[in-house]
Amino acid sequence: MPTATPRKRLDFQHLTSPLIALDNHWPSGSSTGWHTHPRGQLLYAIHGVMKVETEAGSYVIPPSRALWMQPGLRHNVTMAGAVEMRTVYLDTTLMPELPAHSGVVHVSPLLRELLLATVHLPHAAPETDRAHCIRQLLVDELRSASTLPLHLPLPHHPVLQRLCQTLCDHPADPRSATAWARELGMSERSLHRLFTRETGLPFTRWRDQARLFAALTALAEGRKGLDAAFHCGFSSQSAFVAWFHRQTGDTPAAYYREG
């Protein structure tokens, strides 16, 4: 997988402005490589879809969503399709009202326009009056944005890691918790208890989430709805669309609608 580190990402670290916004263009399949930032980061794509891995789990981010990450969170971003990225770095020590936890947020029309406007702001301190107003409005909008349960937590237990990796690699795998418990040499009750303790989710909910991530990635890579349905274990596109709507509140087409 090609890995690139745009120079823009390296140049802002010495700047003292409380908000730094950058634009980058990434080809399909490219990756940022694992890295961290000393500032909070709001990651958004005007076009394309980003798959974000962290040490605590994974996210899939289409243009209608953004990912807020706490300072110091180690992560890697991989592009599903060509991505036109906008990234805003915020000094959380100066803005305690920023979200206290990393997570996916809905991008309202106002938040989208603010994200686009930030890349044209000067990086030099002190802030201009206009930059201060845009920054404060962006922080307020981010703070009030609805959060979305689009995180796939990963277990630390080696037995569950093998199970979860299999379900991520083969989302159509039909085996039940009973079948998995038998294969892993434990009782079904023990499997459910261990799974919830390790991931915070019941087995069936985690598997749905893994299938959702597989579906989002397949659609982002340009696969047809029926192909994505078969890939995730559904026998028809209508069943897949109904399941997708239950998971996200949107149809696949609406979920990936830009802007």
C-alpha cells in the first residue's frame, strides 16, 4: 500500500496559531502511515472516503461525516477512492470546550462551510478578528454536532482478536455465537461475557458493526450495491438496503451523498 507524508503535515507543528487548517489531495489506496499530533484534529473529506485505524478501533468516514481525534491519538488513514482532505488542528489547551472524546460527528451545512473556510485563514499569530470569529463558530458547531456510533472497538484478548479478524476479513461469515464458542473451546455464555468485556458491545452488535464497515468500504471503493450485499452476506439488495437503513438511518445512496 503506498504511503505518503505530504510536506504540509510536517510544516505546521512549530506554528503558534490556535487553529491550523490544511488541505491535501490523496490518491486512492494511499495511506498516511501511523502517526500522532500534539493538537486535536478534525478530519474531513470533501470527496472520497477515509478508513481510519487507531489503537482503540477503526472508523469509516464519508463526506457527510468528520472524525474528531484527541491530541496524541495514534492513527493511520487509508483512502478508499481519491480523497480531497481538509484537516483542522486545534490547540485544546486554549479551547477546553472542545469534545472530550474522539468520535464521528455529523457535518451540518454550516460546519462544512466553516471547514472549507478555515484553510484560507492565515496561520500567523496573533489571530485576525475574522479568524477568531470563524474559529469560535467552528468550535461551537463541533461541540453541538450530533455524534454517531461509527466506531469498531477491537479486543486485546488473543482469542477474540482471531475471531474479530476473521469477521472483518469475511463479513459474510454466517457462524453464530454458539458455533464460534464451540470452535474456540468455551461456553457460549463465556464468549458473550468476554466479548462484551473486551469490546463494550454484544457479539451480534459487534458483528453488525463489522459488516457495516465492510459495506461502507465496499461502496466507497465503487462496488455496486448488489455486490456489496453479497460481500456482507445478504441474499438480495433489498435486504441489504433495509439492514443498512436500520444501522445508519439512511440508504447507502443517501449516506454517501456529499455536502
